[in-house]
Amino acid sequence: MGRTLVRNPVAAAAAALATLLGLLTPVAAATPAAQAPTPAPAAASTPLAASWTPPLSTRGRWIVDADGNRFKLKSGNWHGASGTWNGSGDTADPADHHAGEDSGRMPLGLDRAPIAEILAGFGELGINSVRLPFSNEMIHDTVPVTDASVAANPQLRGRTPLQVYDTVVRALTDAGFAVILNNHTNTTRWCCGVDGNERWNASQSTAAWETDWLFMVRRYQDNPRVVGADLYNEVRRSVLDDPNWGSGDDHDWFAASQHLGDRILQEANPDLLIIVEGINWTGLPIDGFPHDRPTLEPVQRLSHTLVRSGKLVYSAHFYGYTGPRHSGATGIGETHDPRYRDLSRDDLYAELRRQAFYVPSTPDQHFTAPLWISEFGVGGRDETDAKTRAWFVNFTDFLIRTDADFAYWPLVGWHENRRGNGWALLHWDAAGHRMGLYDGDDWRADAWTRLIDAPSLTGHVDPVPRWSMLSPDHGDFVQSLRLRARPDWDSGARKAACPDGQRLVGVAHTGNRGLCTDIGAGDLWAASGAYEVVTDERYVASGGDWASGYTKYQCPQGDFVVGYAVRGASVSSVLCAVARTSLGSGGRTVWFDRGDNRPASGKGGDFAYGNYKGQCADGEYAAGVAFTGRVGSSRTPDALYCRPLT
């Protein structure tokens, strides 16, 4: 079992960082507002760095680098900066920290091993990226770390936790690793129960959460190998309240992640991947009461559309001791629902597809995106339960089968005499002796090796058409950066507009949802960005009444619809953009007042679940919307005027 240990070229390069890190001198503690952004890293020349070019973006279900080549996230979690204290007892006593491991408010292991040695271990594991958790409290923590907590890295003495985080980010990216920033908790303590960290705004305001994120993104904006913002970890129920996906209230995780993702891309760094995890838990974990682990299941009905296309990644977590409707608890909070480890291989795979894996495996939908399993893991040498071991093998086999992006939890742990928190892949004892996955006595080594070395898509990924949902359910949903920079085009109405480079091709009869795409044409909008707001029938040509008896808001010839506005449920205006090339004339009427009227291909997906909707064909553009104010009607869309692109 295991394999011969060969030091990866990345490991050797990481070891060379020791000289650099040894030259870094401590700096005085400062508040976040006073700390300058981290300088850009020195030019990396490791084999790993040379294998990919930042920044990263997405094409359909794949993550690609700046050259359009597939970049599979083979990641691990280096935890600790978000906290290991259990929430009671002495913060200085390791016994009061998770698994007896006190991280010192930093990535774990810096008291036991030099950073370069830890990174060398990461290279031996074969990963190319690191999810690096932090807490909001850590950002503002001005108390220097203790000398003992950085005993193996004395150059870090006197630094604040954030300054240590800076050094770790720089070391990782200099070695060629991609770094994903992860807001794990509000407070610096262990996650994830009913602990004040259940939501992004459980122990702080949403405004403070957004401010902290913008600070962190700007701090590393000059480091191109900081590639992603993982917005919040395991959103779940508090004592009294559930999070939700689209209700428009203070607990709406869809709305909060949508808003922050747009702000990061518009105000701080347009190059980052925006990573959104599903909802981890709702309801009371009591037999007979409603409870569920929604994960990403709601995305098929309501998906994100960011102001920059090609930057959205969805994520999910799976552990054998939890289940589709099992909290993972033993004793209080335990129900009789099956855990994932209780499921047969086929039933497990069916649940994984239902909860998350349909997102990347269903092409040409408004929700199609890469899926990153940003946490999964299992106990190592001391784990003897047959079901648990079988679950891990089955799960890694599924990751291989689906060519999924992944991040193991955790990378680093402690051990004493080869005993301790066995979940980590690399362990160090108090004397700095390492215990690794490939020492020959860890049953996980075979599954991990198959996962890391599994055949997968590599090389260039061709661009694919984009499909985007518009959801002005509770307010404006203007996803065009061009329009965000212009005056309000229909004051007092709720406005929706496609991302730049896309055109409107579908609207719902009720519910106000819309569908955008770039299929067959790419970016149609003229370089001038010219547009017109249409609120009457002035462009309906004589003899060209395409919806007799209905009010028609139609674009002039040469324009196409990129947005619309509503007041209540009623159409208020359509937004017509001037095309950069000549467009086809003529056209056809697509009625959807009495049922769905969409192309048979199903491309775009159900963008208005539970409502009638109309959609132009792939080779068409929307040139107008018709509605009626007759008795019994609410002036909602009834028909689209679809014209050929050429």
C-alpha cells in the first residue's frame, strides 16, 4: 500500500523559499485599514507555476487558465487561520481546541515545521491549489501571535494573524500554487455548529461582511495566483432561523452571495473566481420535524448571473458521517435518517447527482457551471469502520468518474507517536517529525493516488455559449457593467439587463424572470454602447402588427433587446441596444400566455420555474415584447417578437 516517495519538483522549489522567508522581518501590528496591500510576489519559476497562467475563468463546466487550458482544482484545505478553539474553556489550552490542535490563529503547523517544508509536503501530495480559510475576526485581530506558535518559523515573530496569512499566501503563490481565499467563519473559532458562525451575518452585519471581503480582495489584487473568493462556508440554520435561497430577506444566501460577488468583480478584482457554496442545513434535526441539507439543489430554479460572465463556480461539501437529511450529530441532533456512509454505492451516487453534480453535468443551462467539492475527508490510520472506509473509496471513485474539482479537508495536522487527529494528510509532532500519507501505513493512500493521477480533461477548452438567468424578484437585476455606469433608465421600476456580451432571448409570462445568451452571435452591442428605452409602439411598422390587439414595445430595426423593466408584475419598458452589425428583419411571434413556448432543444433551461415562458430560437434575437391591459390581465408579457440574427 502506498507508493515510493519521490520529491516533486514543486517540493524542491518550495524548499528554496526558506532563504526568502528567512529574510522577512517582523513588522509592527496594525489595523486592516492601515496595512498596505501585500506586494506582488516575485516571479515564480517552479514547474507548477509554469504549468498554468493566471487568471482563471470558466467555460461551461470547466475552469480554464488565461490560455484557455483546463485547470483542474486539485486542492487541499490548510485550515487554522479561521480558528481552532471550540468556544469554551481556555483559548491557550490545546485541550480546548478541536482535536487538541491549537493553530494560534494561523494556518496550522507553523509551530512545528517551516513553511517551505509544509509546502514541499503539498507538492508531494500532488495538489496544485490551496483553499485558505480565514475569519472576519482574524482580519481585525491586532494581537501578535505568540513566539511559541511560530517556533518553526521565527521570521513570523511579532506579526498579527493577518500578517502571517499574508506570508503564507505569498509563499504558496511563489511556489506556483493557486490560492482560494475562504471566509470560513465570522469569529476565530472552530466551525460548524450553532456557534454564531451559521451565516455570513450571524455575528456581524452584511455590510461589515462585504467590507471585509473587499478589503481582502484588494489586499491581494496584485497577486494573480490568488485566483478565487470562496464567499462563505457551510451556511446553515441558527437556533431560531433558517437561511434561504431567494426569499429576499436578511437570511437570503442567494441574494447575499449574488450582491457580494458582483461587488468584488466590479469594485475590487474583475479576475477572481466567485465561489458560492450551497445551503448546508435547514430545519430542526429532530425526527418528525422538517429538516434537509439542500446543498445546490435550489440552483436549478434560481442561479447566479454575475456582472462578469465566466467567473462563477459552485461548491459543495460531503462527509460520510453526514447525510442528505442527517446533520452528522451523534446524540443530540441525531435523527434516524441515513448518513452518506449508510447508502449503497448506487444510492450514494444518485444523491450526489441530485444535490450537486447535476450542475456541471447538464450543459447549456442557465445554471451550468464548474462544481468544486471544496471539502471532503475521512479519518486515516485509526479509522477502522468498514462503512466509513467504503464511503471514502466510493466517493473518490465518483470524483474520478465525473472528473470533478476537489479540495481535501484538511492538509495539515498534529501527531504524537503517530497518533492524533488522523484526518490530515500530513502531520507534524512537537519535535517537528513529519508523518505523511505515503509512509506506508495509511489506508487512504491508494484512493488518494488514484484520485490525483486519474485521467482527466486537459489542454485547450473551446468557448461555449453562455446562458444567464435574470431574476428581478425583489429589486433591480442589472448585470451589464455598461448600464450600471449609466443613469437610471426607468426610475422607480425594477430593472433587469443581460450581462455585457449577451442578448435577451426569453421572458416569463409571470414572475418577471428572463433569459440571456450569446449563442450564435457573441457580443452584438455596438462599441458606442448606444441604447434606447422603448415605452410605446412607435417602432411597430405599418402593416407589421405582430400581436394584434396587444400593446407592443418593439425595438427599431438594427436594435435588439438587452433588458426590461417592470412595475409590480407589469411591463414598464424594454431596453434596446444598437447592434454592431446588421441584423435580420422580418420575424415571428412567440406566444406564451397559455403555456410554455420554448425551443425543443431545451437550451437555457427552465429559467422561470412554475411559470409560463417564451424563448426565441438559438439563431434569433428578441426585438419586442407584447402584453395586454384587458380586464383580468396584469400587463405581464404575453408574446415575444423574435427576429433572425442574419
